[in-house]
Amino acid sequence: MVCFILPTHVLLELAERGEIDLREAAKAAVASAGMHARRAAVTALVQSLGVEAELMPPPQERKVVYDAQHGVELPGVLRRGPDDGPHADKAVNDAFDNADRTYDFYRDVLGRHSVDGNGADLISTVHYRRGFDNAFWEGTQMVYGDGSGKIFKVGSLAADTSVVAHEITHGVVQFTAGLVYSKQSGALNESWADVFGSVIKQHTLGQTADQADWLLGAGILGTQLPGRALRSMKDPGTAHDFDRQPAHMDDYVDLPDNGDPRNDNGGVHINSGIPNKAFYLVATAVGGHSWEKPALIWYDALATRLQRNSQFKDAAEATVASAKELYGDDEAGIVRSAWREVGVL
Amino acid sequence: MAGGRGPLKVTVVRGGGLAGLVSSTAVDTSALASADAAALRARVQRASLADTQAGAPQPDRELVEILIEDDDGAVTAMNADELSPGVRELIEWVESAPDRTEQLGPPGP
Ligand SMILES: [Zn+2]
């Protein structure tokens, strides 16, 4: 298929003026419309132009898992394809099953097919390096180390739903707001990944906001990192012995983004505690399931309002606007109060 | 660099990552058996730190710094996660060396 990286309205104008093939334009417009609602709107637009376009069927869900065999080459050796049953290797199945839960959540709750909104394969690689204490989003796929037992328990990263959903959400952020991974915009990138990491775990467990632990990576820490989880959205700064996350702007940690590993891209994993706490406050004030109104507000802000260089204040205003548009003044008021409580508004 | 007989110290600092923590591992030839010290010197010579470069940041990707100190001074290679085989070999050796010292802590000063 031809890939037009142009806004839908531009495509349609070009098509109307006969400058590009109508059929291709219509296909591209529909393909680039990620969310269900936009897809429907674009379909209506295309039909109103009288174009006989063959509209694309909804994307198929596809998940694949590779094995780096303790090396650094990505993606590695294919272990489980989209239609394969379980593999003998637990790490492969863990990465597959958690990607499955995350894909289903984005599709069923948010109307989004995969990271790009168009059914891109969810690709995971397990057994990256030897005893590697990390998981990351590489720009096109997820990568999981086994953990050394010192920082992360062996085998715990791909097995934790909140960790996997966190990494996949970095992919969603990349294809939506594209928040730059530095300082406040980077901390927002981190926070949105934590929010959906926790919400998707809650969805999997069927928990209400009051029942949830609001932890990222609960029980996955190794022997050198005493604590109960990687991060706490309810009580930032209390998850483990080296947790320095603030819960209020008064305690914002201003680190430079200078490539020094000691500075964490300008404190992206530290200051995310502030927007994390704001989401927790919204979810508990609204009550019930966090994946209903709260997650829909946060997703709408990400997909339609936040931009590459958005700062905390922009995120606050975006979520207030999304709450007002989707639900009205009461919900907008709850969101505004939460950002005030953490000192952003 | 690192060709002499004086003490040589190599430190690998990892940061960023999913946890955002900073872990550092150091080895010093003055604390190593002579065979190990020779192995470290050989790996430092094979690692061409000039090849290391900073890529675009990727979410939760680790940032790595290698610090090499000897009589001639200090050389630092920043953000060297995607490294040449020689540098990777040096890092792996340091992180599994006998008599290494390890530290883990939060980011920041
Ligand atoms: Zn992250």
C-alpha cells in the first residue's frame, strides 16, 4: 500500500483536485485514522466524496516473540508467531500473554489497534544480554532482559503485566503525542506509560481504584534493591530504598539532560511521580474502575491534545479539556483539583 | 593510554533504564591479581572508545558511561549502550571481574 504521511484533509483535497489517485488517497486516509471514531468519520468523508474506495478491514491482532539468546542482536530468533500455541520457554509465553492483554485493552477499551493505531505487529524480544536488569521500548519493539536477581528477580520483567503494558505504552506515546524523552515532556512520557501500566493490570485483575495497589512492578525487585515495587503512583517516593520520586511540584528534581547516566534524561523516572499522583487522585475521586472515565480522559489528552514538547502544565490543561469535552464540568473539576493538589495548576 | 605499568581503574556507570537508577561497577588493577590486571589492560587497549556515540534517547533504554583512569589522565565515553564489540567486551569483563566494587543508588548528584 502507498504510505501517505499527510493529514486526511490534505489527502482528500489532493484527491478532489485530481492530483493523486482517489483510491489510494482514500485507502491511506482510512489506514492512517487510528481510533475507531476517526475511522468512522473518515469513512463518512470518503463516501461523501463519492469515492468508491475499498475500505480497509480492521487490522488483525498480531503478536510475535523472539529470543536474543543472551546476545544483543534484535530481534533475534523467532520463538512464537501470531498463530502459534505456547512455547516451551516461559519467558516467551510471558511476553506473548502480557502483550495480548495490552493489545486487547487498547482495542476493547480505547478503540486503538496496537501501538500505531493500525494493527502493527507487537514484537517482543526476550533473553536480551545475560542477566540484564532492564526492559525497554526500542522504537519498533519491546526488549526484555532476564534480570540478574540483584536489581530485578530473574524472569520477572516480561512476566509483569504492568511492566509490559508500560513498555507498549511508550510505543503508543511515540505514535501519538511523541513526547520528547527529556525533562518534563520525558517525565510525562514516563507517567503515561506508568498510568496505562497500572490501569491495564487493574483491568486484568478486575479491580476498582480503591482495590488496586497502584504499583508498577510489584514484587519484581532483586536482593540489592529492597522494596515492594519499582514505583508507587499512590505514594511516590516510597516504593523502594532508592525511590526519590516527588508527589508535588515543590519537590521537583531539576536534573540536566546531558547524556550522563546519573541524570536519567533530566529525571524522567523521578518527576513522573507528580503526574502519576495526579492520575491516582483523579481515579480515586471518580471512583469505580480506573479504565472507565479516568483512563479515557488520559488517553484522549494523549491522542488529541498533547504534543512533543508538552510540559506538566500543558498536560494538566489537556486532561481538564478532555474531561470537560468527554464528560462535563464535574469531571473537569475533579481533574483540575488533582493537578492543583500536586502543585501543577 | 593504559599502556603503562601504573595503576589503571575502569568504572562502568549505568543509568536510565526502566528503574531510572544508577549502578556503577569499578575495577582497579592495584586490587587485582596480576593475571587479571593484564587481562583488563588488554581489554582496555582493544576497546576503541572513540567509536562510542550517543544515539537518540529511547524510552527506558540504559545510558552507559565508561571511565578509564590511569597515570596519563582520564578518558570518558558517554552514552555507550550500542557499542563496538571491543567496548562491550570490556564492559562485560568489568561487570563480572573478581574484586570489583558495585554501587547502586538514585539518580542525581
Ligand atoms: Zn518507561
